[in-house]
Amino acid sequence: MTRIISANLNGIRSAANKGFFEWLQTQQADFVCIQELKAQLADLSPTMLQPEGFYGYFHPAEKKGYSGVGIYSRQAADQVIVGLGHEDIDSEGRYLEVQLGNLSVISLYLPSGSSSEERQTVKYSVMARFYPHLQQLIASGRDVVICGDWNIAHHNIDLKNWRSNQKNSGFLPEERAWLTQVLTDLGWVDVYRLLHPDTTDGSYTWWSNRGQAWANNVGWRIDYQIATPGIANQAVHTTIYKEQRFSDHAPLIIDYQN
């Protein structure tokens, strides 16, 4: 069994203070993909850099206190790929890939466009340039699992208030159509949806800090494990962990039968 966890920490130091690393030691995970480090390597404690039993790999953003991704792996990676090769994307620390044998595990943090029209334009640009990379990955013949915060809710069942969010970043028609292309035209698989095709309010992974979103479960499903078909079809169990809160996102846990 291979257990892969994806967790947007909204600040690794904040999540550490809320018990994330103690929880991590109880999870028997093989890979843990984290997003929104909001830290430089010099800011990380030894536990954050290399939790007991794990190797740690990181791609921080150049801007302090912003973005950044990481992966913890039980085994040392055969190869680590940092960034997508686009300077503006890579300066924000959005893509990290570890390879072990024929398996690639990727931690991804797609931009949010909610803060301004300018950032929405950046988001579309990143999506457009990421698409051919997704084509190359699926054509490589490798087993690939892309974990992370995609900042897109795909269908109406993926957020509580879909009607009122149709003109908001994260649920725009263009974003949703792009994700449909990734899944339908390229053949990637949304692993949570493969196992839970009809689940609605139990599937959310992010809740706004505004109002009473968490208390009222007014959430969005924007954190995914999107995989190549071979390994996707080995998925046997998935959990969204909500017993403790480490950030405004909940960890997505999926077990794959070896």
C-alpha cells in the first residue's frame, strides 16, 4: 500500500504550531505533498526540513512569506525536478516533482486569481503553460500523482454555494473547462471523484476564514490528487482529515494498492 497525502498548510510554521508534524508521525504516509510553505529554507526547523522517517524536498518562493511547495518522502528520491522551467512561475515556488522508479509524485500550487484581475490573468497564463507539461507527463508512461491546491472547483457538487460563485475566481467557466480538458481530453483522473463520484458536502477541502464558513461547512473542493490512469485505478481508499485543523485547508489522504 502506498499512502499519499496532500496538504495546503497556509504557512508551514503556523501548521507546525498547530500540531501538523505530530499528526504526520501517526499517518504511515509514504509521500506528503505540502503547499503554501510561506517560508524560506533558513526559516525551517530540523523537524520541518526532515521529519523523522522522511526525506524533505522543497521549492520555496523567492518572495518571503509567500507560496512555496514541498514533498516529504519515506525513500530518497532517484531524481528531484524543481520548477517547470518558466522563470515567472518558478520564482513563485509552484511545482516540485520527486521520482522513485517509475513513480512521480508532484506537489503543485496553482495560483489563485481572487485578489485581482491581474492575478487572474497570471493564473490563466500558468494554466496555459502547464497544459503541455501535463500532456508530456501522461505521454511519458510513468505513474504520476499530482497533489495539491489547484484553486479550481470543478463541478457544482464541489462547492457549497455554486450559484453565487459562478463569476468568482476558482469557479469561472474558463477554469472549469480547462480542468475538464485535463481530465477528459488528456486522460488524467481525479482520484477522489473516482472513488466518490457523487459526494457533495463531505468532499470539501477548503473553507474561507470569513464568516462562519467552517462552522457551517460552506466549503470548496480545490485540493486534488490527479493521477495517470494506471495508478489512479489502484486507489482503494480516501479520507479528508478534519478532526484537527492545521490551516484553512484539510489534508487529502489517498491509499493506492501496490
